[in-house]
Amino acid sequence: MNQLDGLRRQLNRAGVADVHIDKGSRAAYSSDASLYRVVPRAVVMPRSLDDVIATLTVAGATGVPITARGAGTSVAGNAVGPGIVLDFSRHLNRVLEIDPERRLAKVQPGVVQAQLQAAVAPYGLRFGPDPSTSTRCTIGGMIGNDACGSRSLGYGRTSDNVPGLELLTGTGQLLRTWTDGAEGFDSGRTRLRGLIDRNLAAIRTELGTFGRQISGYALQHALPENGFDLSRVLVGSEGTLGIVTEATVRLVRAPDHRVLVALGYENIVDAAADTPPVLQHGPTACEGLDSRIVDVLRERRGASAVPDLPQGKAWLFVELCGEDSVERARRLIKDVAAIDARIVTAPGEISVLWRIREDGAGLAGRAPSGEPAWAGWEDAAVPPARLASYLREFDELVDDFGFTSMPFGHFGEGCVHVRLDFPLAAEGGTHVFRDFLEQAAALVARHGGSLSGEHGDGRARSELLPHLYSARLIELFAAVKQIFDPDGLLNPGVLVQPDKIDASLRVPSAKAPRTQLALAYANDNGDFSRVVHRCTGVGKCRSVAQGAGVVMCPSYAATRNEKDSTRGRARLLQELVNSELVNGWADPALHDALDLCLSCKGCASDCPTGIDMASYKSEVLHQTYRRRLRPRTHYSLGWLPRWARLASHVPRLANRLTSLRGVRPLALWLAGVDRRRSIPRFAEQTLRAWFGKAEVRPGGKPVVVFVDSFTDHFTPEVGKDLIRVLEQAGFTPTITAPTVCCGLPWISTGQLDAAKRILGRSVGTLAAAARKGIPIVGIEPSCTAVLRHDAVELLDSEEARAVAASVKTLGELLTEHTDWTPPRLDGVRVVAQPHCHHHAVMGWDTDERLLVSSGASVQRLGGCCGLAGNFGAESGHYNVSVAVAEQQLLPAVADATYDAVLADGFSCRTQLADLTEQRGLHLAQLLAGHLGQNGRSGRRGEKSGHDPKDLRTNDC
């Protein structure tokens, strides 16, 4: 640590302030989206060009290498390094200038591609290259890898769209380039011209042979006939020749008309064989995939996640643009050999279909065998005319090794993405990994292809370049590197003097903890190492353009710190299993990374690889504090149902005491709750007490209402309205006893032994109804989600699975009850904040369809409310909780163009009450308020708990 402290002091003295050498930061940046783990000495987040220059100066003086990084979405290991990692995404992330007339924009390297698109969209423009990681990848990273994306047929690669660069060479010289010239580094440019002139034949015959030849340096752009375009030479050099500090990018006109043609085939080889005739029709995109990925999507997210596809087991998605695109689509269908086809013109359906392809990298993280699938041979490319034969031989090679795969990719340019179930954790697995890559590289070379068609060579493929190129060209690459970076400071181990492809692999170093785990992790055979290595690093949790229906990752959206992303936390957990940077469950670095995790479960559904950080956080808390003194919030908020039951005997006294000026702050402090939070008022009559005195309407279909502690003790009016709606729909409800509890507060605070006991009793009671086929409807989404998901993970029993299958949300139950007509909500404008657990476990689409079919206009928010159960209440979390709410919820309710704010979650409604003047409604309240409009009365002739004409009142 002394050496690290010394490096930090040198950087600080040079004027660089944002320097991190702590274990958590180094762990979070030790990997990207690749298989490789290289722990840096320091992480620097530069705020200016001066910071970058100063960092490079210190690196040169100390001999510490430097690696530039954007979002860390590289699958080849080109965004990790052993020295200083420069993270440009934190501060140098602005669009500096837009010139709509010349269709140019000047940007800093940390600008996320989606942010650039949003900035230029008002001018009808866009940046052409669009990788599937566009919501988080940075322009600097795209320049490093020469990123392409699905629409490179129409818009080209990044190198086709960057006319100018500002960068620092390894010697610290500032070089500015543009299409027809350059400024600075005069001697270096002269030496480079000499090298090119002496190697014309090798460059002309070996480089630039087809559109997706990314491997190596793009020296063909320095040929005399290509105008010695230094910008295009430097794009794709993976940070080994210079550090980009600013870029001028070319923009294109966004198309007014766009259609998607979906073509179906018997298999993926047939789809590949049909690519050349498709290209004759001038598509902007031609993407291939097969049933292996589609089946995973249906399994993970339900059949409704996949729109109707043409018949077949493999598909091409072909995009055509222009006013005549529909007619061109018809002509295309006639010219190809597809067994079935669809022309899709609806933008919403087009987006859903593209999302299948965009999530491919994450969905492919689990191989058809059920084993983890890894990058390593991720994006090889061959000329499109050779694609079918390459795929056929590649499948044979995969079979020979006993692997399984789910290939997909940019078939229009011959680029294939694939992840494979390499036996990395097995004895001798790294040797098998190397043997396969060597043979795969030879196969690509035989087909005239490129090891990389999109992501660069990095640590994954640089050692294999001699399979493609002559010894003379390999020597030329080294000579070019010597001109720009004579001391080898920039991204060492990549392209020139490469690291071994089987060195620094992350997975073989991992070992499962010997501790008895509390959760089952059935999908990973109970192996915690496999659990945490589900995170492949694709970085969707870092997305800055999360829309409706996306929650992950609210803490990163608020802080923009890598350690606060789902991926960052997964990296700390991976360090836990190898015990190098994180030593045991109680390590402060691990707890620091998990501290701002809201346990929202958004990642459980939104992460393509299925990370469930809420469960992992519970496991860590359980292992850390088992049989030990816990933080006081674990006894206050974590035992909330117990305290609520006690207070329910004297609710008026409890309310009076907690409202006293002297008692309230003391009570909050003792509970570990932020003083700016309100204390919910206890209901003077609980829901169970009300139901016990009420007349039961017999004759309907039986249903069990799961009464949670929040509804019972704080908001019984929600439960009353739910029961009214159920009775009006033809059900006869019964309610659960006080002893039936989901144990959610115990789960979220990691008191899993107690949670198992509580849930075991509850599931045992509810199983009787489940066995009879009686549905169990939840009121509070988080508690409903426990019964649907967490109970199975905790108990791992047939009873738990039976109960999970019987548990419904109100929306699901009413939708399945097809002989019931919902009340009309015509003209009602609803802003909906789905509870995070509802979104993640049950899905909110059913509720949305119910509301829309009833005539409501629904604005569905993404993100999280920010309170998230215990999280926002705990001291130290208030500011982040508010920052999360400010992402979507608060701006939406500040608008006056709605009639109701729908928030089924108690925490969501509490957050609204704490931060706004608005009142949130449960779905049951919204429906109950309109029952009379159907000519039917409410339960026992009582009026609903609120006036439907006054949905925005602030009354409690």
C-alpha cells in the first residue's frame, strides 16, 4: 500500500485530485466485459485535459503504465491494465459543440453514445454507429475499438465517422488530426510515412480486405491512395498509440421511414447463406440469430417478451430505410430463400424485436448446456460470401470440443458473436481454452476473415494475430507502436508484445466460499462463484437512457460511480471468492460497495445475465452478522412487523408519542432512521380487525388475501378497497392470520435464519390453499414478490414452489378472471410508478394492459422511487434516495397533466408523501373509486375509501 500511496501523492502533487487506490475501486476496475482480471494500481477520473497530461507525465516518470477506459464494455480485455486506469466517463463527458449545418459534433471521450444521440436528435441527426451497448458505451471507447453496431451497413464503422481527433501520444505530445492533415508530432508523422512507404505491398495485400477486418492496426488508411488519413489509422488502435481527449464526429440524417423485414429459415447456416442476396437490396442492417437465443428470452421473460416471428428456427432481421422501404421489403422477400417472412412497420414492435438482438450478449451468458458461457472468441468476422461455410465449420469445431453456443451477429458484414461454455473452472480448463482459440483462429484465417470484427483484439486475441498476418506485418505493427509510444506506457499487453491469451483469466482464480450459504442458488447448483460470475460485465446497469419498464440500476443513475453499479458490486463479490482484494464477508470494501444497493431487484429482471444483487446483499449481511451484534436498523426496521403488532394495541398512544417534538427525533435516531423522514401513522383499526367484524358475502370463488404488515397496520384502506374489488369481481375473500408473514424486513437486513423460520410457517399455512387451487392474492408488491421468488430461494421446497405458483397480484387475478368487466377509466390520466419488486418478479405489463383496456391513459415510469423499503429511511442514504427519485418520479409528478399517481408499493407512496404534496394510490383504490360507475355497489354498501373525482387530494 505504501507504493500505492506514493503514486497517489505524486498524482495529487501534479494537480490530479480524483485518484482512487482503495481496494473497492481497484476491484471494480479490475475487469471489463471480458474474461480478464488485471488489478490496477490506481484509478484516476480526470476532470480536464490538464489532468490527463499530468497523469501521463507521472506515468512516464514512474514507469507505471496507463489504460484509458470509457464504460468498460470491452469483451476483449482492452479496458483493463496493471497501472493507472483513466476513467473518462465520470467527468469528461460533455458534448462540446454541435454544427448542424456541417453535420459535425465535438465531444469529450466520456460522452455516452445515447447522450450524443439525444443532443443531436432535435436537429434530425444521429451518430451512425450504434453498438448494442449504446446506452452506456462512450465515444472514446467506440474510437478505441472502432465500434460498429447493427447499422454499419448503412452508416459505416466509427472510423468512417470520426474526421478529427485530439490525443496525447505516449511521450505526452498533443496531436490533432483531421481527414486531410494533422497538427503536432511532426517527426512522428514523418517516420510513420517512411514506414508505410517501405511496406506498401504487405499493407495493400493483407489489410482492408473486407468491411469488418478490425484486427491489428488499420494502416491501410495511411496508404498514399487513401490520403494518409491519420484519424482513421488511430481509430481502433485500442488506446495503445494515444489517449483520446477530444473527438470531432460526423453526423447523419435520421431516416424518416424505417421498416423491419423478419425472414425465417430452417437453421442459422441457411440464414447466413441467404445474406448475399439480401445485401443487393441496400439494407442499413442485416442481423442474424436463431432459436437458441429466442428460447432463452421466452424462458427468462415469458412468451409475451417475443413478438410473432416468421416460421423457422433462425431469422434475419433486415432494416430498410426510405419512403419506398415497404415496397423494397416486398421485393426483397421475393428474391430470398426464406421459408417465411414478415414486414414490421409499427415502431413499438420494431423496438421489441431489436431488443432481442441487443440483449444477445447478455442472454448468451448462459450456454444451452446450462453452464456459464464466456467471451473469448466473441466477434470473429469473415467476408459475407464465406459466412455460411464458416458457420458450418465453426459449429463442427464447437461440437468437437463438446461445447454449446448461441451464435448471432451482424450477418450482413459477416460478423458473428458467440459465447462458449469453456470449462475454465475445471482442471486443465485453461489449456482447453487455448487449444480452442488457436484452432478457431486458424479456421477464420482459412476463410479470409478477421479475429475481431467489432471489439478489437485486446488480451483475448492479440497473441493470435500471427494466424492472420505475415511476420513482416506483425513487425510493422511493433514499429508503429514504437513511434507513438516508445516506452510502452499505453495499454501494455494489447496488440504489440501481447499478453498470453490464457493469462490473467478471472474465472480460474475463483473459488466458492466454504461457508454454508443461506440461499439455494438452484440455477447455479449452489455454487456462489458461479453465482457472482454470472456478471459478464456488459454494463447494462450503467445505462444512462433507461426508459419506461427499466429499473436497473438506480444507485448508479444517482451517483455515476462504478462501485455503485450492479457490475461494480459483482466485481467486489468476485474478489470475495478469490480472496485477494476482499478478505471475507465482513470486509469493509465489500460492505461499502453494497451500502448504496437499494435491494430493488431491478437487476434480477433487467440484467441480461440474471444478476440478483438484492439476494446477494442479503447473503453478505447474513454471513457477516450471523450470531453477532447487528446495526440498529436491523432491529428497528428489520423487526418492523413485530413493533407494528405491539403498537396496534395502543395506536393512538403510539402516534401521539412519535409526534411529540422531543420524542420524534430521539425515536428516529434510536431506529437509525434519517431525521428528515416521516414516521408512518398507525391505523386506529387494522385491516384484520375491520375484516373480522365485517359481513362475508358468500357464493363467490374463493381467494386468500395475503395481508402484509404495511397494509394491516398503516394503510388498511388499501386492503379494504382490494377486498371490495374482489367481491365485485365475484370472489369470496378470506384473509391470512397475523402469524402469516413473508419476512421481508428480515430478508432485506440479512437475518435469513429468522426469515426461513417465518417463511416456513407461512408457506406451510398457505400451501393448503395452493393445493386446493385457491389463488393467493397479495396487496403489497414487495411481500407478494417474496412469496413468488425469495421463498423458493430460501426454502427450496415443493411447498414453496406450490405457493409461488398460486400467488397472484391483483392485476393478474382480475385479468385471468375473464368473466369480469373492469370499471371504465375513460379519460383518467395515470402516472404509474411500478414497485421495483413488482417489475422484477411479477412484471407490470399485466397491470398496464388492464388499465389501458379500461380506458385509462398510462404514463409508465421507469427507475425506482428511491425509498426502496429500508434503504431510503436509513441514516446516510437520504441524499441518494432523493437523487434516485429525481431521475423519473419527481419530474413526472411535478407535471400537472394527470389525474392519479398509481403507486402500489407502500414505500413508493411514502416517498411521494415525504417529498411531494401528491398522494399515491394503489391499483385497488383506483378501481374501487370507479366501481359505482358500472352500476354495482361496493362491499356491504360502504362507500369507497376516496372520491374518484378527487384523485389528487393530499388527504391520508
